[in-house]
Amino acid sequence: MSEGPVVGHQWAVELLQNSIRCDTLRHAYLFVGAAQVGKSTLARSFAQTLLCTGAADGRACGSCRSCRLLRAATHPDFFLLPPTDRDGRPDRENGIHRAEQAGDIIRQALLHPVEGRYKVFLIQDAHKANASFANKLLKTLEEPPAHVVLCLTAQDRSALLPTIVSRCQVLALRPLGEQAVEDALRTRWEASPQQAALLARLSNGRLGWAVQQLKEEEPLADRNQRLTELRELSRSSRVARLAFAQKLAAARSQTPLFPLLALWTGWWRDVMLAQSDCLDQCANVDLLDELAAAARDFRRTEVQAYLRTLSRIEGYLHHTVNTGLALDVLLLQMPRPLV
């Protein structure tokens, strides 16, 4: 494995290194775990080692032509779906939901590698692929050429066809420890001690999320705005809440709902912790005064009930439901302060 950007997940790194050293590679690997927990980073490091011409002891050299080409995203034997934008983020608009893209994988897989021993395909967010894509991909998984290694990432294996999962070696990545995230932010990305501590607490073990925040011109600016908006909503009238719900439903493409619901859940969870005299366990460590005030302002039973409502509504939104109606319920049931 490359010595590059992989942080943590040591058990998975060692498993993949051993498979390379012992020449016991599987033809397909499925990396599952929370968004931005490190699935694609680990898969790319694995691909670099497979394609490296100077690899030793299961580690990429980092300096050969193949390593340089892969870092520049121009290696002819490495295929990434969906493609990334200039900032390295997946191009969701032209993502992996079209059957013709699976056809391209099948055609490319039949061709021999241009430079290396393998052709490596990294299919990100495979759980978002439609049925046509998945069924076509299954044909390659059933009878893969010897030179093909497929790497898939997904947030949950249950969202994939069982026949696809059964043909992959599954590596379930767990969130990193808070200290590991903080140390990585300080040493590799030169975050200040204050930034590193806050982002590590807020990241829930997702190093990719924390690094993304560091790259923003104003780290956490959107988060701060959203939390201010949330506190204002808790004191708003029913009419204002319904208007906000309608606005949110209409702008769903510009304001993704699930990150927003995760932010709200984190806030109300912290309020509940503050009400239990556990301020030191709160994630929003830069807002402890506001959390202490909220702990006094809201009934504990209502906060607990709303956390259950948030979880239930999030589950509904993952399926075919009336988004507007679900958001109406969510906003109307938000706790109100005692005074």
C-alpha cells in the first residue's frame, strides 16, 4: 500500500498489503462505511500499489512513472467513476447512474492493460447506481478477466444487489478516533490546534469531511449560519416554520437535506447532553454557552422526542415519500423554548 494519505484503518491496509505480497488478490473489493470516512482514499492507495512498477512489500514506491501518473489522474490503466471535478470532488451530475457507463467498463475490462499488470476500476458510491448499471456490472463481476481489479465504494452494503456483494471482498471501514483525526489535521494539513480540535469533534470520525472544511475559504461558515437559522426557527411561529419547510423542499437540489438533518441532529443531541450535565461530550465545542442556554430553555422530554422525530423523518426521506409533507412535520414538531 502507498504510504501516502491513508490515515487509520490499519487492519484494512494490512489485509490489502498481505493480498498483494502473497499474490492472493480478489477480483473485486467493496469498501463500505460512512460518507468521507476514507473509502475512496484507501481504494486509490490500493490501486496505486497494484499499478506501481517499483512496489515492495505491499507498498507503492511513490516515485515511479505509474505512481506519478496515478497522482495526476492520467494513468491509462486506472478508471474512476464518477469522474472528479477540478477540486477532486465526484461529478454527481454525470455520475454512475447510466447503463452506458457500465457498458464502457465491460468494454475496457476486455482490453489488456496499457502499462501495468492490472486494470483497476474504482466505482464510487455504487449504492447510487440504478438497476440497469448494477445488472450490467454484475456480468463483469461474474466472469472478470484475470487482469481486472474492481473496487467499489458504498455507504451500506444493503443498498447493493446481494449478488454484487457476494462477489466482492467486503471491507467495512469504521469512523476514526477523535484523536487520530485531530493529529492528522495538525500534522498533515497544518491546521491550528483550535481548528483541529473542533473539526475532529464535529467530524464523527470522518477525516475527509474535516479536510474538506479546512479547504473552504471560510471553514464552517455554512454550519454556523445553519445553526443560527435553527435557533431562530425554534422561536418562530407555525406560519414561519411552514414557510421555511416549503422553501427547503423547493431548494432541495441546492440545499441537500441529509447533511442539514445531520447538523440538526448533532445540535439537538448536544442540547440533550447539556441537559444531562455532559457538556464535555458535546460535538459543538465552540458553542458551549449557547448549548448551556438551550439546555435551560427547552424541556428535556421534548428534545428527546424530537431526536426520534429527526431519525424517523430521515428514514422516510430515503424512500419515496412526499418531501414537502415530511418537512412540514419536521418543522412543526420542533421544540419551543419555555419562555
